[in-house]
Amino acid sequence: IPVPSTATSALVAANIALYAISWYMTQSAAAAQLESTSLFSGISGQVLVRLGAKFGPLIAMGQWWRLVTAMFLHAGLLHIGFNLWCLFDLGPEVESLFSIQKFIVLYLVTGIFGFIVSLFWSPYGISIGASGAILGLIGILIGASFHHGQLGKEYRSQLWRWVIYIFAFALIPGLSIDNAAHIGGLISGLALGYLIPEGEPETRTGENLWNTLAILSVFIIAGSFALMALQLNRPL
């Protein structure tokens, strides 16, 4: 069983925290309307939009930070459970292969790119979830596997099975899956995993660059949630 390292653990904690907040807000809204809900009830769509779901009209009004916050929101226990299971499996592998700094940057970039593709594919659709970034992690590992000969080829076949399973899961009736975000995350991950050198940076300049990019990524995530909090009680 993979043991989550620093960045993966932080991402898992952030996803769980946002799910707890969204569940509490859903329960509070239901109680105000004298409706009954349970622990296994899904999260309210209105709550998800307020907390930063991807929604084209609001992004067009300047709320670009939704491309980031949407990565940390989930619609129900099955949704977050499946995504965190994948993140527990894949995150430590990418961290150990590339480095913590690169992992943070790659996770954010592939997740955002996935929602950008989703935005163009379905500008008026609401979308959430870490799965675009998770497909990005799979793509990164597939891209990197091309540099590892026969061993990489065998590993690549396992990773492609992950991709097939995830897209097959989207065929289950009644589920609303954002395959555009999945495709965007996967494609960007493939390119980045192939092009970016593995391991820790070999020069001081490279180390400083990746440290700066990682810090910037953390500030982008924190800043996005700060902007979300500022508009939380404003009319949509």
C-alpha cells in the first residue's frame, strides 16, 4: 500500500476538509428549508458553485480561480472516495519519480488544463473534482515511462488499463462525469511527463526554478480559496 508523502498528504487533507465544509453547508441549507438529509446524501449543487465549482458564466466574469478551487470539491462520498484512492496510489509515485516541488506544479497545471478543456467543451456546465489532475498524474507516469525501455513499456500497459477503467466508469448510467477534464488532464500530463526531466534538479538554477514554481503554485491555490471566501456570501 503506497504511503502518501508530504505533498500528497496535504492534497488529501485539503480535499477532505473541503468535502467536510461542503457537506456542512449542504446540511445547514437543508435544515433551513426543513428538509431531511443523511451522511450519504450528495452535496448541493448551489453549495458547490458557492465554494468554487467550474462554471463558465462566472469564470467569464473574472472568477478565474474556479479553475483551481474546483479541483478540491466533490459531489458525494463515492466521488471523493474514488478520487482519493487514486491519489493515494499515484501521488507518491510521481513525487518519488520527479520530486515534491515538481509534483506540486504538475498536479496544479494538469488539473487547471483539464478544467480549461472542460470549459471550452461545456462552458455552461458545472464541473468539480480532482479526477482531471489524477488523469494528469497517470499521463505524467505514462510520458515518463517512454524513457525506461522494456520496464517502462510494461508499466505503461498497466497505466493505460487505469485510463480504460476510469473512462469505462464514466459509462455507468446516472453518473455525470466530466470526460473533457479527464482528457485535458491526461494529454497535458503525457506531454509534461515526457518533456520534464525526472528526479531532483541537477543544478542550483534548476533547483531555484522548481522551488519558486512550487511556492507560486501553493500561493495560487491559497489565493484562489481566499478569493472564493471573499465572495462566499455575495449573490451569485
